[in-house]
Amino acid sequence: MSQRRWTPSARARSVAGMRRLVALLLAGCSASSPADEAADGAVPDAGPPRCATLGACGAPGDGPTLTAPVVVAPSAALPPEVVSQPSHNNLDIALHDGRLFFAFRTAPNHFASEKTTLYVVSTADQQAWRHEATFALGTDLREPRFLAFGGRLWLYFAVLGTDPLDFEPQGTRVAEYVDGRFTAPRESPFAADFIPWRVQVHNGAAWIVGYSGGAGVYDPEHDPIRVHLLRSADGEAWTGDVVLSGGVSETAFTFLADGGLVAVGRNEAGDENGFGSRICRARAGALDAWTCAEDARRYDSPLLLREGDDVWLIGRRNVTESGAYDLGLDDLPLNQRQIRYQADYWRHPKRCALWRVDPEALTVTFALDLPSSGDTCFPSALPLGDGQHLVYNYSSPFEKPDLSWLQGQNGPTFIYRTTLTLP
């Protein structure tokens, strides 16, 4: 990609410019920001969701509906081994051996920190919780992903650095639940800088989509980011292909009734096709051959759900008139567009939203907002039957709907659950 062939001095200027921008934005947060309100680790009461602003929670009609959110973390119901810090975000849920397993990250704020801890707890009723594991490696940990397959349970998670102004992928670790406890995390069989994103079980096989080359998200000199679709028959050995190469990183996928799949990938880094997101389709028998369309909006932390023939996306929404991440500044070099688009994105409020995906037209249509504000949207969901899905998600306090994304990232966040009913 010719747009990525820069001289060392150009690369240095670009990376330095991005870091200066983030530092200035961080320094510009108000002294009375939500981070100060929760300096002792407490999180303001979530309060009732403001559905007129935050979503059609429980609204009657033929469209999707949501039950009122229930805060899960921080909570006095969690076991004493769980020590909450102000930020609660990256999470996953899975069913195994009759219990719901819940993994989540807690840290001083959204950004990379050596104080980051990943906890795993489980429950039989979402009321009483049991401690299962604590992972603290003196560096940032994110993207916990469960694989419940063949009567076994694995937890994958990404290891990153400690620089809050950089993205430093150091590969994936995996721990298995054996005899009532998780093993010590070990190196995964994936690429050295692989970041797991979504895991599914389909037609007797385990599938995972993730990406490598993530350092290129903020460094245009880096090699293109590569999205991998991998398959395993036993949860141990994985084979697969690179299905996308360019600026796309976080990618969700779901299988269709005809054996094909649809995918939505976040294109934050940008490439010759622009910025925003990429909506893709692969036909049965050729799952590694993706046909894609571009979308100027950026659906961070995408999760895809299928209900009958309908495909739904849960992903972050940029609260602007157009919602676009790609502002159409095509005359600027790639590195300048990266900086301009990031700066614009950080200063606007965000929501976690439900969208409808057309697998043939490769288009995305807004449906409703989940209860959410500020720093929000890292959903995980389990099907309950009859169109219902248990959804866990995180958010800044609901009573602050106009927080910018950056303000939210520096303040307290909590994790809640809701039940989403799809028509």
C-alpha cells in the first residue's frame, strides 16, 4: 500500500503528532471530571435509564426492546476477592457446566495501566457470585474471550503494554478451566501479536476471528493489520486464513442459515478504501473469500447476533449529525487524516447501539440505543430463546449523557446486564 511507505522522519512526525494530540486532550479534561468524582474507586449510582435519550428500553411495539439495566460490577454481590477500581470495561460471558461465567477488566481508567486486573467470576442465578480467577501481570490486559466447546472452557485474553498513549500488543494468553479452577495462563497458538475478538461454535467446530499487526492502528508506518478467521475441531489446534488486510482490526462475524457468514470490522487505522467500518459477506464453501462494502461510521467493539434470517449488530455510535468517522478529507495524507479523525471522534459523546445488518446489500441501519453514555460499548451476549438475548455491557454513568468519549474514558465506568428481545 503506497500510502504506508513513508520515510523514517515522516513516521516519527506522525507518531509524535498522535501522541501529542492524545496528551493534550488528556490534559484538557476538566478538574471536576468524573474521574475525580470516583477517586476512591466508587461509581456514581447508575440510576434509571433515560430512555428518551438512551434507548427504547422496554418500549412497546414490533421492534427490539430492552429490560431495565441491572448493575453487575462494581457490586457488593461480587465475591471479596474482587477489588474494583474506577474503570470496568472489557468483558465476556459464557455458559459452562450450568453456570454463567463472567470475565471483566478493572483499572484506574480506560487507558493502559500496569494496575490492570482481569477477574473471572461465576453464578448460577446472577445473584450470588463465586470467584474463579484473578489475572494481574503488571501490564495491561484486555479482550477476555471465553470458548465453551466440547464440555471444556477456555479463556483467551490479550496482553498489552503500560503506556497510556500507545497500543502495544504482546500476544494472546489462554487459561483452561480444569477441576474447578483456571490453569495458569500460557502462550496461545496464535500469531505473536494476535488479538482475539469474537469466538463462536458452529457445526461442531470452534471459530475465532482476531487480528494481528495491531500496532498499526496508531502507526501508519507499520505493516497492514491482518484479520484472521480460524477454525478448530478440538479447541487446541487452529487453522485458517487472513481474510482482510489493511486498516480493519476489531471484527465480528456470524454464520447464516445458508452456511455463509456476514462480518463487520472496525476500520480505525484507515487504508486506501477510507476509514470507518467494513461490512463483509462470505459464501458457504468459501468462508475465507470476503466481499466487502465501506461504511463511514465506526462500529467500535462490534458484536453480531442472528435471529432467524435477521442479522443484528451491537456497536458504538458516534453522536453527531451524520455519525461518520470518515470526514471525507481525502486530499490529506493518511497520517493527517488519522490524527484529524481521532481528534474529532474523541470529543463527541457516544452510545452503545443496536443496528440491523443487510447481509446482501452490506448496509447497516440504526435500530435503537442501549442504556449508555460517555465511554461505553463492549457487549457480550447469550441467546435465551424466543428472540431473547442476555446482554452484558459497560457504560459511564447514565445521568451524564453528554460526556465526550474522552471524558468518559478518564472517569468511572460500570458493567450492567439487560435482556434484549429481537422481533
